[in-house]
Amino acid sequence: MNPHQTDRRHFERQIVYARPIFILLALLALLEQPPSPAARRSVSFLVAYLLVALLVTQVERLLRSRGWHLPLACDLLALGFFMYVSPSTVPVWFPYMFLCYAAGIRWGLNATLPLAGALSLVLVLLTAGKGELDWMRVVSWLGLTTGTFAGGAGLAFLGDHNRHFAAEIDFLSRISATMQVDQGLAESLRLFLEELATTFHAEEALLLYRDTDLERIFLWRLRAGESERLVPESMPLSRTDGFLLDDMDATLCWNSLAGPGSGFGWDRRDGRKIKNLPRLPGPAQQEFKIHSLMTVAFEQGGQATGRLFVINGRNSFHKKDLAWLEDIASHIAAGLENIFLLRHLRARAIEAERSRIARDLHDGILQTLLSIEIQLDVLRRRVVSAPEQAVISLSTLQQTVKNEGAELRQTVTDLRPLRVQSADLVDLMRGFAERYRNESTVALDLLIDSTQLRAPDRVCREIFQIYREALNNIKKHAKASHVVVKLSQDDSRLVLVVDDNGEGFSFAGKFTGDELDRLRLGPISIKERARTVGGVLTVESNPGHGARLTIEVPLG
């Protein structure tokens, strides 16, 4: 069940349980009246109505999955009959109040106010028809009728407020659902901007983000009705004032940009009205063909880093629209920050992976190919004078090419995406360890505390990638003769330790991943993989005597 359905069921349940309570209050008020045939008929009717209301509560519980509820038309008919048979106006107030509250929830305030006024007038007419109203009491009864209407209108307002609250929660739930890490930044922003344009009946919705690391502004733009993948426009920071305005704390609306314009706005920090509203420069207005707009800033890390724009609404924007857009920006800021951070981390991880592949190719096969080229040139000159020696050298070169081909195939295999599950992790690690021992001179001890690991698949996948990359780095760069790998798990964490006796890193001491980032040291790809699963990396290095990598991944 989605959040919107949950809220609707909650408010419908309020109506279901409020009905017998108000009927019971009306029955108590009726029992205070002097005995009469009309009073007895009214009591009989209210008792039957109460039994029906209690039955409805049970039916609603049984049919909860189908969303059944008693139509308000039935309550309106019951109220009409009770108004006709009741000997006094006072007991009628309670079902009247209930009907106003329920109609406010289901129909809204605008539709309920005329109903409340009409019912109040009917009460006055019935009272007059029964002879209870004389000219001396006209003023008091008019006041009482006004009070009755005011009470009904107040309850209708409460019901309508609940209805709007459910609609707002539904919308915020929908836009939160668009911020999904798995579907990526472009699709998340497309769905989000589509919701904005639809909600405010606008032609376009825009999101501008200022990336201080790259010193660029990124603009995502969606026209209403479009469904294509969004590709951001990139602009220099020099255009910040043009698109992000010179006041990042301004929350503003322009319903007309012609001439002096027509608009309003306030400072998002304290809500104070802005007298001199910032305006978009003329080139920006022309480029986006802006006739009207609303714009608010969103934060990351406590600072405004971007803006949301809703452009060219079908109708004029109001202050409540601007306040609602500001609430949306505040609600979505955390989700946007997470997606932008993940995008940044993924970009860094891709860059680090490319750098590692380039380094491995340069230090491996490219150096070997250069050596083969030199040796082939030497053989070309000696093939006539020393054919037997050339044959031996060619045989050696052939074996070298074969070995390099095998290593290149293994590199390509390692680059393929892995599907690692917790049940397969131990077998994969043992299989790689066996191959590692056969292909290198490094002695490897793999110690696993438990063969039944209970960790999410994505954690297992990253742990295996870290394990494989760490061992390959040791084989190529550490000049180690022995490495020990330990994998253990308890109720709260999964721990991987890789300990070798090689040359270690260029630094000495024990550092966390964040400290290594500040020092620009350590294995970049391993650091990023550890962060991806919320793990903590610790690197302890003793140059000339080896290094130890520890990755702790919380499982709670």
C-alpha cells in the first residue's frame, strides 16, 4: 500500500469512528428533552442509526483491503429525516457537525460551505415552522444559526485541512520516490521535474546546480509532456548571477516580467518581505522565453547550492504556491544531496578505475610490447648471420607473447561486472586464491572464520572486488613474498584484512580513508569501493616491512 492510500484510509477511518460518537451525543441531547411522541420517534431513529453506524465500523474493518465506505449521501438523508422528526434543534446539531466534518474531508471546504449554510437555513425554517420562533427571539435565533453555521464551517475546515495534508504527504512521497539512487541522476531529476511542472500547471521546470569542485553550473530543463532522458547543460560560474540570481536566499515569484513587472517574494532565512525583487537578466529571459516564474533555492551542507524554477504557469502564481514550492525544495534537498554525492563518488571511482587500468596496461603489456619490438629489431639483423640463435630467441618471444596474452585475457575477465551473492563469496575468494598461487610467486594464506556469511549482495560484491584488487596490487607493486587475508563476520559487521610483508606504501603510520584523502595518499579505487557500502578503510604502512588494509562494513 502506498503512502497516499494509507493516508486516505486513515481519514476514512476517522469518519467511520466519528459517526457513532456524534450520534451518541445527539441521543444524549435528545434524552434531555421532555417525553413526547416526537421524542420517542427520534430516539428510535437514533438508536437504529447508531446500530447501523456500529455495523459500518465492522464492515469497514472486514473490507479494509477494498477501501469500502458508507456514502455521505446516506448521512445527508439521515440528517434530513432527523431534522424533520426531532422535537428540538439542539440534538440535530451533532449529526450536522459530523456531516460538515466528513464532507470537509471528502469534498473539500469550498463544496462544504454552501452545504453548511443551506442546512443552517433549513434548521431556522423548521424551527419557525414548529412555532418555536417568534419575532422577539428572531435576533437570538439568527445569532444561534450563525453560530451553528460557524461551527459547521469550522469542522469543515478541519476536514479540508486533513484532506490537503493527505494530498501534500502524497506529493512529497511521490517526489521522494523519484530520488532513487539505482535509477541514476538523470532519470531521478526527470521524474522530479515532471512532478513539479504537473503540480504547478507550468510549461517548464528547471533545476540549476552549482558544482564548486568543477567550477561549473549544471542546468536540467524539462518541458511539460517530454519523456526523453535529460542531459544537463554546462555553463561557467561566470553566469551564476544570470541564472542563480545575485541573492541566493531570495524566494520569489514574478507573474509578469513586462515593464516594472508584477511579483512578490521573501528572504528564505527569516521570511521577511523583499522590497527590491531580484530579476533575471534580459538574455536569460529571452533564452528561456520566460513570461512568469517561481524560484526557490535548495541547500547542501547548510549552504544554498542551486535553484528550482517553475516557468510560465497557465494561471497566476500565488503566495501559497511559492510557499509550497519552498517546502518542496526543503524536503527534497537531502535526496538531491545524496544523489549528487553518489554521482561525484561514482565519477571519482570511474576515474580511479581508468587510471588503474591505464597504469596496469602501461606497466604490463605496453612495456612488454616495447621490449618485443626491440628484440624483433635485433633478430631481424641477426637472422642471416646467426639463424640458430634467432630460432631460440623467437621461441622465447613466442612464450612471452603467450604469457602476456593470458594476462591480458585475465585483465579483461576481471573488468567484467560480477554477480556476487553471500552464498558464493567464500567459494569465489577461495577460487581466486588458488589461481593467485598458481600465477604468482607470492605465498597466500586465506583465513575465513565462517563459511555462511550473511551480508547484502552489493556488500559481498564490493568486498570481493577489494580483495581481488588488493592482491593484484601486492603482486605487481609490493614485492612481497607472503600475504595473509582474513575474512570474519559478527552480528554487526563484516571485516576484511589484507596483510603483506612487501615494501609497503610511501608513507608510514596508520590512517583512515578520510585521512588518506586529505593527504592524497592510498589506493583510490579501494577507498571508493569501501565508501560505496558504508565501510571504513584503515591502512597501516611500514615502508620496507609491509602494509595492512582493514575494511569494516557495518551490517546493522
